[in-house]
Amino acid sequence: MRAARQLRRIRPVYAGGALLWAASAAWAGWEDPGSRQMWVSVFFLVVFAGLLSMTSLWLLHRGPADAGGAVHHAAPRRMAARRQASA
């Protein structure tokens, strides 16, 4: 549950990073096609897009947030030990 909550919180950061690097790659490609700055921007775009897609796929396979059941679980109950009558 904690991992899913953290991934839901970080997903907008990954999306923002992907948008930022896409804009940077487009700008660098427009100014100087094939430059090192453009390829670095494309590399970071691929990294952030990969992180975003892996996070989204993991959360998709995990299912809805409320499908996991109760958030707080009770302590396990132990069966009382069987006492045998002394002979």
C-alpha cells in the first residue's frame, strides 16, 4: 500500500519531467539539430517517459486503491494451547 501511494504521488513529477525534457529537446532540435544538447535532452526524455510508463503499468496491474481490503490489519490471533490433564 505504501509503495502504491508513493508511486501515485511521484507520477506527476515524472510526467512534468517528461514534458520539460520534450520541450527542451524540441527547442534544442529547432536551434541546432543534431547537437549534443538535443541528444542529452532526448536521453532524459526517454528516461522520464520510461519511469512514467513503468509506474503507470505497475499501478495498473496493482488494481484500484480500495481493492486491497482494510488498511489496518488486526494482530493475528493465536489459538489457545491445548492443555492436557495431568496424569
